[in-house]
Amino acid sequence: MSKNTLTRANLAEAVYQKVGLSRNESAAYVEEVLGEIADRLAGGESVKISSFGSLQVRQKSGRVGRNPKTGEEVPIEPRKVLVFRASHVLKDKINNGVREG
């Protein structure tokens, strides 16, 4: 795992440091929030987090793909994919307020 990866443990520690709950309570709250997000997505709902972005599940149709090594055609089954769309606030923060254009 990369040193720059944010984990559940990191989130729980941040809640512990900033809110002052116990470490166990902080971890439980992080789990509760992540579980609620996952449950809503699994139920077909979109999740919007103000100033952060939105998550939604999209249905992709089946199609014929191609194995890049052999060129053989391979059927790709219909499936659901998770899509994240960052808010403008998050995009601006990532780009330090610098816009391309």
C-alpha cells in the first residue's frame, strides 16, 4: 500500500484527533458513514456530498471486447459501474484555484 493512501484507520484517527471521541467511537462513526454510502449506492441511489462530489451506479450494456494479446473476440457481460464526479470546489482545491483554458 502506498504511503499516500488514505485508509479507514486514517479517517478514524482524524475523527479522533479533531472531534475528541474515543478511538473506538471514531472508528465506529467512520464505519457507519461508509456503510451508509455503500448501502445507498447498492440500493440504486446517488450519493452527493456537498463540496466534495457525487457517486452513482450506472448500468453498462454487454458488448464484444477484444483480447489485446490474441485479438480474439470476448463477450463482456452487462455490469454496474461506480462513477465519481468531483465537485467544482474539490476540482479547484486540487488545482490550487488554477483553471486550464
